[in-house]
Amino acid sequence: MIIKVLKLIEQVYPKYLVLLVLIPVFVGYIINFDVSDKYGVFSNLLWIPIATIPYYLTKKNIFYQIIVIFYFIVGLLEITHWLLLKGPLSVASLLAISNTNFTEASEFVGVQSISLLLFLIPYTILFYLSLINIPQKYTSKYNYFLAVIILFIIGLFSIMPTTSEFLVKGTPQFTRVSYAYMSDYKKYSKAIESNQLKIVDAKLSSGNDEQLFVLIIGESASRNHMSLYNYKRETNPRLNKREDIIVFDNVVSPYSNTINSVMSMITESNVENNLPFYDAKDLIDVFSSIGFKTYWISNQPPLGWAENLISSIGSKTTSYEFVNTLSNSSYESDLKSSYDAKLFKPFAKVLKDDAPNKFIVLHLMGNHLLYTKRYPSDFDVFRSKNEKQQIIAEYDNSIFYNDYVIDNLLTIVKKNNLKKPQQSAKVIYLSDHGENVFDDEQDILGHHVIKTIPKANVEIPFLVWLSPSFITADSTKFNIIKSNIHKPFVSDDLFHAILDLSSIESPLLKKQRSLFHENFDDKRIRILSDGMDYDKK
């Protein structure tokens, strides 16, 4: 009986084919378990019997050999990707590769060639063994077992709560890449093609200053969990020590989601004019029109329903880079770690560019759920035995790590500015929206909206760093900025504030909407996207 069972298992899971399929998964576990597919063994074993059904039904060897060849090609791609890029195959990584020139790619592959050979030669031998060792064909008494497998797959589909969860847990990585390519990449490409640079009537009003402007966009950061804003835990030990930042304490986002929040920040569109984002002029249009070199460096995935439109803005820059290549979509990115410190090196690199005027956008992964995926273990400092309090502690850990990230980014700018004392440099950090971590009577986690937007969802941090050369050259503007730190502001007017702070003259600039202008209108009623007045909530 045992021998019959073993033979049956061998027919369902041919040993060489199983090894061929699972080795790429184990390579990922060895290289970086944290970002690898935790369900890889399960999902691949699940689909092997299904893939071999044509062979067992037709009893023709060619169908089995086609499956072996397919798995070998996919495995070859996945192993090579792991060895070269230290991460799983994804549409985002393929996008990054497509933006790499041949020289850079060849040099990188050359360095890794020995490790490639060590893995690929034995893997090719295993492919040959899989190809020649064709399993015995099912006899009629095994038809029932085949039917059980098919029913098992149908059952798996039916118990999965959502299609998205099935795609993450129940399908191999290559399948998810293919699905994302078909569903998201085409939309992403269409968004980029339809969003081209617009010529803007604008000019610099301040002579021949060498200018640097850095916009750091956070994600789901609530000022209510920042000790910089008097939160009970010390979540901002680094920023609290800085004496060179200006902290604004009355800034809100009109939206409780990423796409609308970010797009309203970087375009002339706002809640009041409701201008369609595609029709609105954006900051890249403005800075490009006045001769600035523009950059977009993001730890957000480039593809996804919420990312396509934002990525299309980034693609208009002189140079853009997406460092988060571990995920195929925004859904997957929430479940994986891609720490914001990955922005340090590419940011420092673009600062060294010899262009006299630069505008740089850094888009953080920030503090989005899952909170435990937003910080390395070294930053796991707050803990609790109570389940709800533990979630709050995890969010606070993500803020603690965000403090480290922002402090380092500011330090990188400061060190660069010391080498260029004539450069007028400005940095703004704010979050797209806030986060409700059981902060009110609604007992909500996240930033979704049930009926109306909770205040916690929109209360965001807003910090400004200015170079000594700017402060010296425009002490009047500096004093205005400091005097406005308590004034009410909505982030959908950031577009005007940045133009004003950069001394850009344009018909697009509405000075009364700039937090940094002496004529700033602090009487604007702060109506949020739910139609309610924030200050009366």
C-alpha cells in the first residue's frame, strides 16, 4: 500500500520537476527571506498537478516536456533576477531594468557572473534530468485522484475572500507578474503617454541664484503620533534636536487617500476649483519651463490603481527612479518591506549633478499599513502586550523610523549645501494624509472613510528647512515664514506655496494661497473632500 501511495505521489509530483520549480523559490529565501514569496512553495506545488493535466489526459510526452521547458525558462529568469537585483521578479523591477542603459547593465552582470554560473549550470543539468525523466501515465484507477485535485483547486478559489488575496497567496510569482503586466502596466503606459509636459508662462524673479528645491512627500504620517507635535512617546528624537527646521502645526490634507492628496499638492487643482488632474498644470511643468533639471525618486511602486497617475507626473521629470521594485502593485507593496532609507543613495547622487537649478521630489513609503513592514528590526522600540496597543506601538515605531529617514535626508541636503554655500536651498516635508490609529471615538484603524473624514485622517506634519544663503538673502521672507507657523493651511495649496518660496513669477501663482506670503489668506474655510468644514468637525 505504501509503495502504491509513493508511486502515486511521484506521478502527481515528479521529483525532478518539483526541484526545478522550487529551487528558484529557495534561492529567494536564501538571498532575502524578508522580501521573498512566503507562499511560494505552497502556490507552486498547488499548480504542478494542474499544469500536467494535459499530459495525463492525452498521454503524449510532448505536453509534459513543454511544461518542463516553461518552468525552466521562468526559473532561469527568477534565479537570475534574485542574483542580480536581490529581489523577486516584478513588473516594477522590469520597468527599472528598462530604464538602465546597456553599459550599466553589462558592468553589473559582469560583477555577478561567477555567482550566476554557480547557480545556473546545475540548474540547467536539473532541467535536462526533468526533461528525460517523464513520469508514468495515469491508469484509469487514478482518474478519481485527478478529479480530487481539480475539485481542490476549485475549492481553493471559492474560499479565498478576494481575488487580490488569491493572487498573493495562491499563485506563483511569475503568474502575478504576468497578471500585473496585463492589468496595470498597460494602464501605467497609457497614463504616461497621455500626460506630457505642458509649457507654462513662468520665470524666476530672483536674478541668477543657484537654486535647489526638495519636496519630500510622506505617506500616512499623522502629526498626532509625533513627539515633534507633543505626542507622549519620543518618536522624533532626531528632529527634536534639530534647530534648523521650521515646524508648522496647523496643516491638513483635504483628502484621505494618496492619489487625490498627492495630485492636489503638486498641481494647481484643489478642492475648490475641482480642476481635473490631467488638465491641471503641475510643479514639473513649472520648474521645467523655467529651466530647472527635475528629478523624481520614489519608494512607492510605480504601478497600481492609485500609483499610475502619480507615476505619470514623475515620468515627466528629467530623471526618475523607482527604488521599490519588489511589488507588482500597490496591494502587494503594502504586504512587503521596502525601507525608505533606500532613497539615500540615489538622492545623494542627484544632488551631485552639476545642474545649477534642481527640483527634486522624494516620495516615501512612509507609514502605510502594514506598519511592521515600514521599519527594520532596529527600530522596533515600542511594544505592548495588549493587541490594540501593540498596533499603536507598531505605528509609533514606523514614525520613529520616519524620523530617522527625514533627519538623514535633511542632513544629506545640508552637507551638500556646505559645499555650495551660494546655493539657495529649500526643503519641504509633509505627508499626503494622516492616519487614524484608534485616535478617536470611531475606533478606526487606517485612513479609510466610513461616513465623514475623521480629523485624524487629515492632520499631517509640515516641516521646512532653509539654507543659510536663503535666510541671509531674503530675511524678510524668512520672518514671514516663521510668523505663519500656526496659521491654518490646506495642503492642496502647496503648489502656490512652492512657487512663492522659489521666487517664481507666473499667472498660475495665487499669492493669497501661499503659506509663505505676507498676503496669505488664513481665513479660507477648510472644506474637506467630504464637504465638511474641518475646523467645525
